[in-house]
Amino acid sequence: MSFVIIGNSTAAIGAVEGIRRYDKHTPITIISDEPYHTYSRPLISYYLGGKTTEENMLYRSKDFYEKNNVKTMLGVKAESVDFKKKEVILQDGSRIPYSKLLIATGAKPFVPPMEGLGKENIFNFIKFDDVKKIEKVAVKGSKAIVVGASFSGLKAVEALVHRGVKVTVIDIMSRIMPRVLDDTAASIVMETLRDSGVEVLLNTTVEKILGGDRATGVLLKDGSELSCDFIILAIGVRCNTDIVKGTELKTNRGIVVDSRMQTNIPDVYAAGDVAEGYNFIEDKYMEIAIIPNAYKQGETAGANMAGACKVFDKGFIMNSMPLLGLPIISAGVSEQREGISVKTVYKPEKNSYKKFYIKGNNLVGYLLINDVDRAGIYTSFIKDKTDISAFEDSLGSDDFGFVSLPKALRKDKMLKGEVV
Amino acid sequence: MDRIPDSAKRKRVYAREEVCVGCRLCEVYCIAAHSSYKNDLIKAFKRSYIRPVPRIVVEERKPISFGLQCRHCEEPECVKGCITGAMQQDPETGIVTNDEARCIGCWTCILACPYGVIMRDYREKKVAAKCDFCIENGGEPACVKNCPNEALYIGDVRESCDDAEGGPDK
């Protein structure tokens, strides 16, 4: 018996921990094209911004692999999989046999066709190697253009601001973080960006990247030109299914899995950003590219690989992002739709905005800006499909907590698990 | 298939709202226990350069009141969601602690914690602060020890009481 995991990030680590809960001995091999000990991808912006160190980016301790009996093949690219012979084929042609395989290859940057790509100072913003390159050019007083004003683009903006770089961020949509924020919330966040000297250009796209070997600026849709010292593309990500393209493994946008994270091929599992797991709010299988989801999918895959029978069917989008000191937390539904009512609590004097999306007697989504304390209580209502009708009016109040709940529900939550 | 048991009997702090009088001594002693003057209330409050944040939430809407702190869940949402790996669970004791040196204050744990008992601590470097079951003081929580009414008490936890996904076999 041997377990092989392709990938070395959150889902892969979740899988190792999931396997080792049930099986302490069967060898595990991790194959990753990145040459690093497992590190936290979202921390690249904090590294670039000088808020963490390379050492503190490690997602698990230095002795993690040894303690868990994991053999690593780092800096080694898995090229394809021979599902019939049950072998992973590496770039050099050598073959690694597996009894059970987990594909956790994550996501890759999505870059739409654009004239002038391929210049040396155009960067993606996903991997550690990206920021190792960016830190060389992102010097104080330099000028940067960031394309994409969603989570990852804005985290790049924040890091650059901390480095004293003059930043312009461009997005095709009419507001920043369009999938999460509404107009009111976006205006609050815009103010924070402006206070830090960030220029935001909306409703526009890059027609062409200017310059020779090096980008010197961009030409926008409206014909105007902007100069810059470097460009970061943070437009979006796609499931990194390259390794299984054109094989019998079933994929849509990502690898198709069931709620045990099994693919259509026996003994082959997928988890994390590469997989299309079950989103229980949307009631469909889709990619949910966030850390908590990647971990739980990986953990579930690992447990099942080790012979347990575990299901993960509670995935949904949730994000927390402090941007230049302004906390932003969102979970679940974040747009008004048919059958969903909305409640907002806006306190401009506190720069606090709270929005709740309610369907029938259930909370299905929320957004909190600035006052984010105890947000997880709301998350639990979404996950548990709690009947909120008895206390709906108190959602978003300053002192909202377990005290706001009916006694029976409060006691149930507070005393859960006690041996009486 | 059985899960390999990785903890002895787990314990957590529970509250009796019927006898809590809302005195907030739990908060006071929690602050002291997490200061440099663990056993001296007066020094902890008067000499601490920066006063620690309490790691217990006291909720009150008269006549109801109670203290609430980390449940050290068997399937901890904060640990699974942590983007840095700073939030970890001790496999032996089940106690969940945050390595504040590695925490970067992204508040994903606040988004994840179903009890709402992880605090934002902005005193120095911003980090998440939470109940550590007073492990540095011998695992005897100061809030329980100093509650005048036994409104906080330590109870045993059933195995597999958490229904978090990725949890017990289904």
C-alpha cells in the first residue's frame, strides 16, 4: 500500500492529517513542482508587505513530514497519471506507483488574451516565487499597475502600499470586489484605498501592455495611457487540471468529485481548488477556492483513502480580509436574488456596515465591514440552517450573541457535548 | 473503521447562566492570568504596560448573564480554517492554541468560530487572542477558579460531540 499526493498546499496537508487519524503507517509520498516546505499561499501578500517572514510562512512545522511518515519529492513536476497502471509519471519519465492517489494541484492564474503579455516585469500573484520576483522591483517610490480588484488583487495592492509603491488598480467591473460588496460597502472600502493613496480605475480594461522586453505602461480601453515600473495580473484563477487533461478522469471546470472527494476513477481522489466539491448553499458541485474548504476537502479525502467513510457536504464560500486595516468578512450568498430578502445595518459614524441575506427562516449569507467580531456565530447559522425567525430582528445589533437566542437554542449550543 | 483515539478524556469550561451574576471576575482574572503578573491582580492591572484582552466573552441581557470561552472543539473550525497554520490543536489534550508569533490577524478564525469567542487583539502586532485553558498555569482555568458562584465549571466532553464536517464517521 502507498498513498501519493500531487500538491503540497492546504488540501494536501489536510489529506496527510486526515490519513494519519486512521492509518499511522502506510507510506505517503507528496509530489510538488514547488521546491518549498509546505507554506501558506495567502501569506505571500503579507510577506511582500513585510508583515511576515519566510520562516513564519510555513503552514506546518519543519518536522511535519518526518512526524507523519511522508516522503517528499519537492521541485519535481508530475507530468501525467497512468490510471490503468496506477502510476504518476514525472517530468523525467520516471514512474511513481500508488495504491490511492490524491490530486491537489490547486489553481492557476487566469490571464485573458491581451496584447503585450510575456514581458519580464509582468507578474502573477499566487505563489511564493511570484512575490520573490516582485520584491526585487517593488521598491519605494516605484509605480505599479495591478489588474483585478478582487481579494487577491487588493491584497497585492495592500502589500505594495506597505512597501511605499505608488499603485493604480484597474478592474473591468463597476465596483471593487464586485462579487462580495454592494455599492455602499464598496464605497467604504474605496475610501480606505484612497486614504492610502491608491488610485482605482473601474469600468475599464487593459487593451495593450506597452514597452519592449520590459513593460513601461498600459493602454486602456478609453485610449488613455498609464506608465508603470511593473504590472501584477490578479484577474482570477482557474482549476489547475493540466495534469489530467484529455484523460478518462472526469472534469468540468475542475475535477468532478462526490462528497467523499472520490473522482470517477476508483482510488483517485481530488481536493482543494482543483476540485468541484459540493456547495450546499448553491446546491451544486462547483469550485470553492478558499482555505477552509481546501483543508476540509483534503482531510475528507485523506480519511476515505485510509479506509474511513467520511463525507464533506457543507462547503460554501467564506472570506476574511483585512484591507489596509479595514476588516471585511463575508460568507455564503452575497447578492440579492429572487426569494432572498436583505437586512442592512449601516453605522457611518463607526464605519460599520452589516448585511444579511435571508431565505425563508434561514440565514444564507452575510457581509460585515469593520465590526466583524463574533462573525462565526452567523457562519454557524448558515451551516446549521438554524431557524432564525425568532431573533431575526436582532441580527447585526452591537451586542448580538448567544444572549439574543431563544433559551433552548442557547443552552443547546452552550452545553453541547457535555457528559451529564 | 475506528478512528485512532488521539485524546484522553477532553474537558471544557461550561457556564450555568442561572447562577451567573455578571460580576465579570472571570474577565478580570483572565486578564491577570495572561499578563506578566499571573498571580498578582493589582500588579497585573496597574503595572502591565499594555493590558491583555480577556479571552472570555461575558454576555449580559438582564437577568441573563454568562461567560463564554473557547470550547476546544474536537473538530475545530478555527484550526481547519487558519490560513497560516498558527492555530493548532494539541493531539494529546485537544487544547486549541494560537501561535501569536505566526498569526497575522486575518480574522479567518473569527469568521469560522461558531461560538464567537476569538478576539481581535490590536495591542502590538495584531493577532487573534483566545482561551488557552490556562495551560501555562497548569491547565487550571483562572476564570473557573475565581468564579464566586460556580457559574463556570469544568465538564467532561463526550467523544465525537462535534458535528462539524470532516468530523466523525457518517
